[in-house]
Amino acid sequence: MKKLVFLVALSFLGFSSISKAQNILPDGDFETWKLYTPVASAPFYEPTGGFFKTMNILDTIPTPPGITVYRCDTAHSGTYSARCVTRKIDVLSIIIPGVVGNIGLNFQTSSAILGVPFKWTTKPVRFQGWYQSFPLNNDSSAVIIRLSKWNPTTKKRDTLAYNKLVFHGTISTWTKFDTAIIYRNTTTMPDTICMLLLSCAGYSASNMFGSVGTVGSTALFDDVTLTGVFPWGVENMLTQNLTLSVSPNPASDHINVTLEKAVQDGRFEIYNLQGRLVGKYQVSDVSARIDISSLPSGMYYYRMSKDNTSLGTGSFIVNR
């Protein structure tokens, strides 16, 4: 029952991220990259989180240039972002859009392998991120999200939700995209998610040779996330390992935190509705008084943790 109540509370809050280190999407801030050298003459960078991938492996076959995604030191926050560039493989006369997302390659069918398993226990509510766009010759960039579930009867995938945002014109400053995910089926949980960040809106997933775009069109992406779901794989967030209470609730200038037992080096964290950390406090005794006089009125989410492991969670309201 506690798990159910907690899920409902988090869905209501539209909780987007716990911290920079625990982004909803692995490396959705594009801060960590790994240099791969499958061919010594053609090294390329890949995001390390395991969620976002590129088609840079194309550069290792005898049809360069194939690198379409770069680690970029122009970032919305932090140090790096992902820079996607549309290329053309001259030998084959095909357009290869810069794309980072849930993508792989099927060389035999010349098609993309799209999607990764959906690991969350709640449906995402909004698809958000930041971008810059530098299209050429009236080209455009885009972001796509698709949620689906395998249908054993039809032997096909049922699309449960699909959103595509197309960005026209030059956008030279970091601009936020934010769209509510529209569900065609509101009762079925997805088993697969596919997210694509593209320098070329004319991308064809079914036939890579059929993509349409202008060589050199560029788009930058950073701080991409979902709301309404837990951080990827952090199932221990659902576990209430410690009984704790917060009072008064609603509160005005302070809250009293009471634990069932002392937690050595415990940390009490407060997040706002956007999932941003707005306060953290060392709480090692069975009780603590925390000043919240600087917090605006509204609802807040709290987490008690030790060594970044969640021990207990909940929410409270500030009302003045």
C-alpha cells in the first residue's frame, strides 16, 4: 500500500529528477562520454549511460564520413551536450541524420533498430529538454518519443503514445522543449520506449537510405528528461526502509522530522515540484527541526537517505 501511495504522489508531482547524478534518463545531461576505437583510424565518442546511443559506428566501415554525433563543450548546464550533424555518405549517396537516442543498426536490412525496454513502474507525463538548432536550406531538427507494447495476437507493436516536435529556423540560444505525452491507450503500460534527438526532421527509421535533409544541418541537445517516472533502474526508491514523519503538515516556517531510529550520517533532502533539490540537511539523531521559511508556498517532496540509498520518502505542503 505504501508503494502505491508513493507512486501516486510522485505521478502527481511530475517528479523529473532527483539530482544531476541521478537523472531520470541515464546521461540525459550528456555529461559523460567514452571514446571508442573499434578501428584505430576512426575513434568516436558515445554517451556512457546505456540509454542514449548514436550511429557513429558507421564511421568504421569503408564509407566515411560516418560520425554524426559529437561530444560538445557548449552546454545548457554542466560541461557537455550532444551535437548532432547531418552527413552524406558519398559512396552510397545517402543522407545520414545526426541522431542520438534509443537506436542501433541492422546492416542487412539497412534499417535502424529502435527502442529499449521500458523499466519504469509509472507512465511518463512530459517529455522535456533543451536544444539549439542550426538548419541549412530550410531544413529542420526534431525530437521524437514513442511508447509501445508488443501485441502477441497481431505479432506487431501497438503504439501507445507518439510525440514529434519539429524545430524550424535558427535557434542560437538554449531553448526548452516541453510537451505533454499524449496517450492513445491510457490503460496499458508500455514495454518499450524509443526516444530520438535529430538534426534532420526528415529521418526515416524504416529505411536509412530514405532520409531527407541537408548536409551540415546541426542541432545541440542537453538536459533531456521525462517527468512522472523514477530515475532509471532506481527501484530502491520505492522501498520504505525507515519509518519517519514530518510535522506540521501543512507547515509555514519549519518542519519537525522524526525517525524511528537514528541514522548515522543521514541526509534529509527537499525537492520542489520540478524535482530540483532546494535543501539538504544532515540528520543523524531521531529528530530534527528544519527551517523552511525561505521556501515559497506549495507542495514539496522529501527523501531521507544514507550513502545515496533512499531510506524513506514523502511529501509536505508549505502554506502561508
